[in-house]
Amino acid sequence: MGPIGLIQLEKNHGFAGGYNLALSRITAKYFVLLNSDAEVTEGWLRPLTNYMDDNPDVAACQPKIKSYNNKDYFEYAGAAGGYIDKFGYTFCRGRIFEKVEKDEGQYDSKADIFWASGACMMVRSDAWKKCGGFDDDFFAHMEEVDLCWRFHLAGYRVACIPESVIYHAGGGTLPYDTERKTYLNFRNNMFLLYKNLPGSKLKKIILLRKILDGIAAIMFLLKGRPSSFIAVRKAHKDFNKSIDSLRTKRETVKSLTLPETGNCLLNISIVSRFYLRGQRIYSSLGI
């Protein structure tokens, strides 16, 4: 093992900004992003590097991510690879909303996915630089979804390689059920939709998400969680304040986008599938 370098930052730049600063000082073919609350298994890196070596059109890949606290189950943040529906709701092979599946080998095949988890992902450095790395303004949460969307628009693929396994405790950056995390998730979801949606769908999807998020905020109130209601309102208020900067970023995304990659979202509503049709595990979705 070579020498280990320590990069000290003068303040907390968040998950996104911290990685951007650190990786700007590193020269390598691949970057590995690994959370501090993860436990790796023997030989976990080799399947990832082999796949990246054999598939130069892949910008990023992730291992199978299982729960550190309940090791028979997938972990919420990534599981066996992430996807996004037409309204911007994210889900995984192995996890839809709060329903986390037991790992019984059902997702042990390599798969093209929409997003790789920031808890553990290997990224091709050339693709990282071409697509601009993480968006600092996200601070934390969903920045990897935003980046992977840009990878797709630029013509790359993203994959899950389940021969590689890690365990993730989860909630290390912020506990899952906090006002701050609720705020960041709702705000950043609007950020990534505005930046990356094709022009033909932008206004419609943004309007529908505002309605759906309003319903979610009311549900928080009905469940006795007024602080989460306030977090959603603040998220949308700050999204509206950020429109000018988001328009500039949207133009940058357009410059990356290839003609054949403009619409790469799944044409389903995971909310409808999960709550109305009762399709609560990934394999039941038929995709």
C-alpha cells in the first residue's frame, strides 16, 4: 500500500463540496467514493475495477450494498442499484420507499441502473471531470443521482456489480428521519429535476411534483410531524429562489446531452405502483 494523504478542509463543504475539493487534488483512472460508516468485504474492489476496465462506456458502478445492522437485508441507500421514475422519485433493486427486501440472491446479476449510491461507488475520473462532478449546491443527499443523470445524458452507462459486497450502517451524514434530511431531499429532488429534465417535460413535471410534495407536506401534518411540513415548505421556497442559477446549470447540462439520450427516465410512477397497485418489491414492477 502506498502513502496515505490527508486533506484538511477549513470548513464543512458538505458531502458534495467535500468530495469535489478532494478529488480535484487526485490523479487516478478511477475514483472510489466510500462512506465512513461502511464495512467492506475481502476482494470487494476487484469486481468493480474489472468491470470498469472491460466496459469503457461505464462512468460509474456500485457494489451490492447490504445493511450493517441487519446483514441479511439490503441497505436503504443503494441496495442493488438505483432507479428514478418519471416524477423524480428514486427507488432501488431491493428497496422501494421504506420497504427494504431481504437479500436472497434475487438481484445477484449485473445490471444497468440509473444511479449508483454515494455510499459506495467507483467513478471513471474522465467522466467525472467531463460531467462536472457533484453539484456543490446540493450539499448532501441526491447529488449522486444528479451526477448519474448527467452521465446518462452524456452517453455513459451506470451499473451494479453484485459480486462486490459492502455493508453500510446508513444515516452517517444525517439520520434518516430528521428535518434537515427532509429539507435536503425535497429541495435537491426539485434541483435535479429542473437541471436535467428534457424541455418538453419540464413545466409539467415540476408542477406535478409541487402538487405531490404539497400532499406529502399535508400528510406530515396529519401524522403529527409539523417540523417536516415546515421543511418541505422551506425546500420549495429555496428552490424557487434558486431558479436563476438552476437555469444556468440547465444550459450546461444541455451542452453535455447527446440527441439520443434526452429522455432516460422510466415511464412509470413508483408512487402509483407502490401505493395503488401494491407492487412493493422491485421484482414485481416488471421492468
